[in-house]
Amino acid sequence: MVLEATFSHCNFTSIQQPLVGILAGVGTLLLVICAWWLYKVLKRRQKIKYKEKCFKRNGGLLLEQQLSSSEGNVDKTKLFTSKELEKATDRYNENRVIGQGGQGTVYKGMLMDGRIVAVKKLKIVGDGKVEQFINEVVILSQINHRNVVKLLGCCLETAVPLLVYEFIPNGTLSEHIHDQNEEFPITWEMRLRIAIEVAGALSYLHSAASIPIYHRDIKSTNILLDDKYRAKVADFGTSKSVAIDQTHLTTQVQGTFGYLDPEYFQSSQFTEKSDVYSFGIVLIELLTGKKPILSTASEEGKSLASYFILSMNEDRLSDLLDAQVVKEGKKEEINAIAFLARRCINLNGKKRPTMMEVAMELERIRKCQGDFNAQENFEEVGYDTIELTGPWDVASTSMGSCLNTNASSSSDVQPLLFQKSF
């Protein structure tokens, strides 16, 4: 009996020890699982709080307020999650970078639905930059134009805000003008069409948008070309909506040297005519193929605007023109656009045409292609007055007939190469 009891006790003990070990292991595992779950919960809460903090810091509350009070199509301005955009850009892989500038880096991405997009990761420093970002979202939410880059949405829950645009595949107008591809040159017809498209977009912003919008940084690097080489005006970070009864906008001077309106630079008063000046420089770029600040040895540091004026005054504009323009453009077309560009960059903003007038003038020039039989005439034009001198019987030319002008003598001729009626 004693032996049996002893054996039973030993057998129970031998069974009990592994069981205790198993229970201890299970307990430890449960403890680890609980600790891991608690860590994940705390991490998730921390991440949520961080995203909420970023949302507020990046102007989310201001954006919601601005969008709710704006007349734009708010429903189409989507708030993307950081996870969506990380996946779309392969965690912002350097191989996805398609552009870099003072405002930030642009990545090419693909959304879950297969859409190709451009994700702009901003470099935000200070409250002013946040306001600039919010401004771009609000401005673009109000714009619906085929020649303005489309904003798909934004992300505010990251360290720096992100903007998501439609992807424009063919780079900037600047690249095509200044780094021309011999296999695919930018033709005269393309230049004229692009000028018309950009002028139409600016005319829309100034005159047809629910609230007038001044772009404030028109330049060839802010004009993108899509798969059909149609122009898309981009980068509205410094743009401003202006009340209809507001004659000018007084701000800290912003813009790009070479495109900056001298009148705005001196007075800090930005008007719609300041955009007209910048567009005039783009027109001159299209005509000459030269950058706004010349860099050749004989012209280094000289502004393209002043050199263009000097060339016209000395009747040697042909020396300044791009070879492709000379090869394909008719003299009358080139002259007409040159005079239009010159009027756009008048030092006196009041004497510049509006963007609506510019857009209509360019359309008329295009419609008159093939009908320009007018005699080439580079009359002397004063930079400040931009007036033609000498006789110019516009009505006697086929160009005048094409444009439905009624001028019959030099006294009828207006500062532009030909007169318009609106």
C-alpha cells in the first residue's frame, strides 16, 4: 500500500510539473499578447493624435472653414489619407520624383483606382506657407477650366501637407522652349495655340470665375503640357481671389524675376494687368526662344523685355526670333503677336490690354492664318506710349479685312497693330 501511494504521488507530481510549466507559458504568452495589444492601441491612439495635430497645424480647420464659405465645388476636393498616398508613391520613392522647386517636391503616383496623379509634397516653414497652401486648395476648388490643372484633393494628416493633381505628362512649356527636342520641335502652330489656351485660362480667371482670381506667378515653368500638348496653367500657391469692387490688391511683392511687373514691384499693388505683363513675357519667350533673363556672353544679365523693346525700336526683331518661328511663321502673324506682346509689357499698366482682349486678339490672329497679305511694317513704337507712327491704312490690307477693322487712316489706328471692337 505504501509503495502504491508513493508511486501515485510521484506519478501525480510528474504530471503536475509539465502542467504548471504549460500554464506558466500560456500565462506569459497571454501577458505578451496583452502587452502587444496595449502597445498597438496606444500607438494607434498616438498616431491618431499626431494626425489630428498635423491636420490642425496644416490648416485643416481653416481649410474646412474656407471651403464651406466658398462657392467652389467642394465635393470634388477629396481628403486623401496618408496611407493612400504612401502606397501611391511607393513611400515617396526618389525614382518617382518628377519635379522639385522652392515650394516642394512633386512625385508621380498611381491611386487604387488606377488613376495616375502628381503628388506635391510641400516644404512648409511658418504660418505664411500654410496659408499659401490653403489658398491654393481654395482657389483650385473654385476653378473648372480645361486649361487649368485639376486639383483632385489633398492630405493634411502628414508632417507637411500634400496636394494631389491630375498628372500632366509632357513637362513644362519652359522645357520645350529652352531645351528643344530636334525630333519633336515646338512648332509655330503649337506656340500660337498654347498662347491662346493660356490667355483663355487667364481671361477666365480674371473675368468668368465666380470671384476674380489673379494668378500672380505666370511663367513658362508654371505652364504644363498634357498628352496632346495642350496647355495647363499650374501652381496657384500665390494666387488671390479678389472682390469684384476691389481695384487692386496690395501685398508683399511675390513673383519671379524676369516676369515681375515693374509697376507692381514699385507700388506693391497687384492688379489684373500684372498678370498681363507676365503673360507678355511668356509671349516673347514663345517668339524668341530666350529666357526672361538673358545669359549669352554679349547680353548676360539683361532682361528679355528690354532687349525685345530695343530690337523692335531698331527694326531688328528678326535677329531675336527663334529659328523655328522664322522658318514657319508668316511675317504678319509674327509682327501682330510681337506688337501684342509689346503692349502687354507696357510700363503703364493702364495702357495694357485686359486678358480678355489678349485672348480675343490671339484668336483673331489664328483665324487669319493664311490671309495675312499685309505689307511688313515695323513702325517705331514708344515704350511708354506704345503708339504707331506714320500712315497705316489698316482697312486697305487683307489683314484689316479679316479682322473686321474699320480704320481708314492712321488716326484710327490704336496702340495695337490692329484695332479691335468689343
